[in-house]
Amino acid sequence: MALNKRPGNNSRKPNTPQKGKPGNSTPWILYLFLALVLGQALFYFNSSSAEEISWTRFQQEMLGSGDIDRITVVNDKKAEVHLRRNAFGKGKYSEIDSTSAGPHYVLNIGSVENFSNAISDAQKDREDLPPIEVSYESRTDWTGTILSWMLPILIIVAIWIFIMRRMRPGGMGGGGGNIFDIGKSKAKLFEKGQSDVNFKDVAGLEEVKVEVKEVVDFLKNPDKYTKLGAKIPKGVLLVGPPGTGKTLLAKAVAGEAEVPFYSISGSEFVEMFVGVGASRVRDLFNKAKENSPSIIFIDEIDAVGRSRGKNAAMQSNDERENTLNQILTEMDGFGTNTGVIVMAATNRGDVLDRALLRPGRFDRQIYLELPTQKERRAILDVHTKPLKLSGDINLDTLAAQTPGFSGADIANVCNEAALIAARRGKEQIEMVDFYDATDRIIAGLEKKSKIISNQEKKVIAHHEAGHATASWFLKHADRLLKVSVVPRGKSLGAAWYMPQEHVIYNTDQFMDRICTALGGRAAEEIIFGKVSSGALDDLEKVTKQAYTMVAYYGLNKKLGNISYYDSTGQYEQSLQKPYSEATAQMIDEEVHKLVESAYQRTVELLREHRDKLEQLAELLLEKEVAMKDDLEAIFGKRPEEVEA
């Protein structure tokens, strides 16, 4: 799959907050601020303007002076002092306005009994003074009382509203509903013209596009099919390895179909709340039915569509199962020609529930495989259009040298080549930049600064020369492109091949591949008389390949035409193997014999061409990289090329 421009994001976002619309959190903050200001104002205007004095001053300066007219004790806590009018504006009372009705002073009395005794004692000591009228009142501060119980409630309500806004789709005060919207579908709606990806932007999947175009054509011209009694599939399932373009193909459908296109990920159905997934499924299908004809696309459907029979004892809850049951019900619930088609994508089709794949639900299953060389060429055409390329670019060579690459991998190669060219200050991207980009993606970044001793360099050079020599003289080995001893990623050196893309392999082809992988260790034994740990990756590949030959492909004479390969995945979850202990021992013995015979064959081959092996190793120590021309100068033409 490939794309020549970045998809636009023009889909509607119903949950995006808009300025000035309901749902914005700014008015709540303003209301809370105004409430606090109003409360402060009420408190200010209701508070007394009298000066608060201490008990000592009251007792020494006022109580025995005869200036006090009356005292009002409020709530047994405070005393309001009213002065006589003839004391206004004189001496220590000069600041008091003669028109003031009082109270003129306020003090905390502490104990009512002690306060009353002090007043009585002062009256006895100065009988010549006019008596002081003392009264007791009980008052209620309505403003303070209301604020004392209203303010906590307002704070709790504000916190609750804030939490509810964070919990619903949009978060951080985003608009678009209330707490009850949590059960609503989160699917993005693409209407006509909102997706700028079309079928012409998709390369390398011509056969797949034919089937998908049929779905789009049905939505545009349903009478063409229904008049013949045909029934369009209700569901289309796209299955394939990562990066093969499943989601991109769905975007192309959204761009081509002139109908509403609802896109959602499988993981968006499941939340921490029980029943939310099923509710969102119902809401999504209801919207699609209301706007039919329409398309629903569920990406990564394996998040909710896993088989319900596997590992049932290990499941902690059944929320995913409830969501899956609702999907099954909805897909089998609406009529045959209601105009609602469900598309889904996954790279793990083996774990999906069988009920999801039965006819009437996902009737049509489309398998997307890794692109062939011809398809990779078409994908390169699309991805190199926006790039500034030099005249030495050969896309056919690049397509041939990227076997096993998906559309996403090829897009990454093109982008990496542009970055490398820009890093080197070039005006155009050259072929060497694509080679380096491919090496960078396959093996990792160069590590020329890695400290390696001279002896280790010799071992690495002869190891890689062993791989190259073995592959060059083995008929069914892949064609060698170059050899390098520059450390990349975790590897200390590498040999680069152009794999032959076969559909089936025979025993001779398997054996030549195993001998090529063992060439490095065999070279170390021949040159140095001992082996190192550098062949770890080679031995891992050889062991797996030999095991598949013996146990899976039935290519061993002793075991015969028997395969223990499990395509259903049931044996992976079982503690028992599908064969006995005696058979397991036989498999181990046959794998060991196969690998040892291949190793001895490789040793004999390298001994025969030892002079060429050492010559290549010296070249690698000198130049670090040997290209195909250097290899032909040392080894000559490959045997099959000479025969051709």
C-alpha cells in the first residue's frame, strides 16, 4: 500500500469546544468569582464600624470616667459601648462624630458574670456618676450563616461539575454533552469530500481494490445488484500483516464512497465502566442506520473480537465479551439491504471469534499479503513523486532489493533516503542514499565509533567473508550484493543479499540457505582453528530452519510425511505437545544430524576456496565494504550466471 500525500484531517469533531458556546468552563469560573465578591461585600457592609478596644482600656479609661451611657451585650460574647453625647469630640473622643448613633466601641467580654461584676463594682466605687444601662441581646448573623452552609455546597458542586467534564469525551471542559454521553459512540464521521485519499493513491493491491470497489459501487448504484436478486456482503474483513495498507484502503473507501463513513478503533468501545462498550456499539449502529446508506469501519477489531472460548479461566471480566455479543447482534440484526456495510481491519485474524466470521456477518474476508516485486515498484512510484531525485535512481533495482518490505516500510525507506540526502547537504536524492536508507532500516544505524580490537576485526572480516564465499558458490543461495564489517545496530558485520521470491522451496534450496548461514562459523574454524560467539544469530536461524524442515514440512526421511504444525493455535495454549517423548527425541536427533551435515559440507566448500576467502577478508579489513564488482573480481561470475 502506498500514499502520495498525507491524508487531511477534515473530519468533523463534535466534541471540540467552541468559544462562547454552552459547555465552556469560563462562565462557571466567572460565576464563582462574582459569588465570592458578593459575599465579601455583604460581609463588609454588615460589619460594624465601631473601634474594637481591649478590656484593660475599657476598665481603666472608660468605666470610671462617667462617659459611658449604655452597654449592649450581644450573644454573651461582645459588648457594644455607647458614649454620652456630652463626651463627643473631646479629648480622647475627639475623632468620634457627634452625629454618630453608635455603638462607638466594641470589646470581647470573655465571661458574662465577670463583666457584670466589673460594672457593678465600678458603680459602687463612684456613686456620683450616672448609672450605666446594661442590656443583653441575642442576634443572628444571617449573612455569615448563609455563607457558612452555602459556600461548601457551591464548592462541592463546582468540583463535581469539573470532574464530570473531565470524564466525558473532550476532557478539560470540552463541550459536547454531559455524563450520560459516556455511552455514546466516539466514531469519527467522514462525509463526502472530507477524505482526500482515493483508490488512485493506493498502489500494489489491485486485486483487493476490485473487491472493495464492488462495495462502494453497491452503495452508489444499489439497483444494479438488487434487481438481479444479489445481496451485498454485510461485512468486509481486511486481514494482513502490519503495514500492508488495511487502514489506508479504508480511507480510500471513505474518499470514494459518497456516503457517511464512520471510523472507530476497536479499543474505543471498552472503558472502565461496565456496559459502556455495548452501549457505544448500539449508538454507532443506530447512527449508521439513520444515515444509511453508510459504512462503518472498525480498526483493530481484535481488541474486542477475540475468541470467547480461548483462555476463559484467565479472563478477569466479560466486558469485552459483552461488547462482542452486541456487535454480533447488531450485524445480524438489520435487514439485508438496509445500506449499512461494516468494514474491519486486523493483523491477527487467527484470534477472532468464529461467530464473527460466519456468513451473514463478515461474509467477505480479504487477505492482504506483503507486496511482490512488481507491486513494490508501483508503491515506489507513488512515494517518490514528491521527492527530488537524481538521474541515477533505478526504482526497479530498489524494488528488487526490498523483498519482504510492506508498503509502510517502503514509505519509511523513501523518507529516510530524503533525510540522509539532506543531512549530507545534497540538492537531490541519489541512489546511494536509498542504499544507505535500506541498510539503516534493516540493520540499524552505523556505529563506526565502536571500539573493536584488531584481532576481533580479523575474526569479523573472515566471518563475513565465509558467508559471502559460501553463498557465491552455492547454486540455490541468494545473490550476494555487498559485504560490510561496519557495525550496525547489534550486528558487527553483515552480508547483503537479494532474496529470490519463491512460493515453494525444496530440500536443496533449504540446505543451501543453511550452509550459507553456517559459512561464518566454518570460516572461523578453518582460519583460526577455533570458533567465537559471533555466530549466535546465524545458529538461531539455522536451528529454526532445520526444525521446520523436520517437524513441519515433512522433509525428513526418518519421520516421513508427518507435520506437527498447528495452524489453529490450540497447541500453543496446551501444556502437552502433539507428539510423544520418543518422537521429540527423534526430532532433536534428526535436526542435529541435518545441521551437522550442512556444516561439514560448508567446511569442505570453504577449504576448497580458502584463497578467495582470505583475499576477500583482506579487502574488508582495508575498505570495510565490498560491493558486487569487488566480489566478481575475486570470485568471478557465479556458477548459474556462467551457465546462463
